[in-house]
Amino acid sequence: MREDRPSSTATLIAAATVFLDGDSRVGGLVPPGAAAYCRRFIAAAPASTRAAVNALCHPALRWLARLAERSTVPGLMLHFMLRKRMIESAVTEAISRGASQVVVPGAGFDTLALRLHCSHPSVTFIEIDHPATQRCKRVTVEADQAAGGNLVFQPADLTRQTLEEALLCVPAYRRGANSVFVIEGVLMYLTYKEVSALFQVFGTHGGSGSRVVFTVMEPTAGGRIDFHNATPLVRRLLRLWREPFKSGFVVAELPAFLHKFGFVLNSVANAGNLRARYFAGFAGNPPDTARGELICIADKR
């Protein structure tokens, strides 16, 4: 990530949200209200980013965006949306069971906290992210006067500051509360040691009933950490963006890993599970989605 501009991954997912919202077949899978926020984030991005996204979303050039996706990770944009739908379901379920705060490290341009904090005024939502990405998001939200008092933005470069240090800078944060920690599309960029340090914080800070909703890459049969249907171009792009994948987990490893930090694995969803859940009753053959990322839910013992 560059110090002076939003994360490339955050921008990519925001652009995918806007793009799919205009798709007549699958636009209904975009979380309600997410595309409107993402359009505003992109409008506040550098001019070159705005121009590229606007061009690819133009009806005459949508084929070019599809070609780019097929050349990198086929079905990646739709995977992002299914991932977000499942994460939101896991968070709202935890809130219905008594969670009083939701913490989202590495939030990027995700809209979960923005969309949920108004309908759950008794729950505190805390986003922690790199200053360059969060600045763009925060300026947009404040300009729209879209943030309530229960939504907190805390800038932090987690390569220079621990998550625990960042959380303790937030006056509204309550250690020991029934919490939901959401870490989406982040852990693959961290080493195993760094992932363990985060879960140590989740385990020691989360009170009874707490939940972690997270995504991890599942290594390929050959041990490579990547989307299973990725093309070689992806690895070159990740190196160019300085955002290489560093860690992954096979499903069988997760229960023992989580047990060390006081959590029990509740459920795991792969591409097949997501397709079965969200394409039931889909007219015609459902479109392809990316393969190789797991969406996991773990609850405190």
C-alpha cells in the first residue's frame, strides 16, 4: 500500500460493488445501499481512479471489465458480494444475540458499519484502517453527514501500531464487551505470526458471547496461496500493488488454531457453499465465482 493513496484492494472492491449493481442478473446480490456509498468513495478518489471506474461501468465498456476479470480471477467480483452478504448475516445474528460492539480492522471501503449503525443505535461500530484509505472514506461520510454517534473511525497503520494499541485509543471501545470482530480480506496479507497476534487480541478483549467473522485463503493442492482459479497475471499485479498473499489455512487446521485463543469454529463457507446459499432458485445457470477463499465464523467458548 502506498502511504498517500487508498489501498488498491479497497478501491477494487468498491469498483466491483458499483459495477455489479448495474448488472441486471446479479445486481440484487449487492448489499442494499452499498453501491451508493461506494460511488461516493470513488468520487473522492484520485482523478485517474475515477476515470477508470466510470469508463468500465459505462454500458459500452462493461465487456472490458469482464475481460479483465476473466484474465485475472474469473468470478471475483461476484465472490466479493457473496462474501459480504454472508459476513453481514453473521454480524446481524451476533447483534441479535446481544453483541454490543462491532470492530472492523482493515475496513477499507466496506460499507457494513455505515449501513448497520443507524438501524442498531445501541451498538458501537468501530472501523480501524490505514490513514490514507480511511481519510478518503471519512471525508465522504462526513460531507454526507451519514455517520451517527455510534460509528467511530480510528486511523492506524497496523504495520507500526498493534491492534490493541489502536483500540485503546478509542474512548468508546469497551474491552471485555460482547463483541463482533470482522476481518475481511485482510489476513492473507499477513504472516502466520501476525495473524496469531490479531486473534490473541480478539481472544483477550472479547467478552462472553463474542464472535470473529473472518476470511482466509485456502492453499491450492500444490500449496500455493492464491485463488484456485487465478491466472498468472494476478501474482504480477499483487507484486505491483505491493500487496502479496502471505498466509493461508486449510479447513482442518482452523479448529486447533482458534482453540488457542478461546474460540470454537462455528462454520466455514467455500465457493460451493456460497453458490448453494445465494443462487438457490436462480433463473438459468448461475455465473461462476472465484474459488479458494473461506468465510469463517468463530464464537468464544
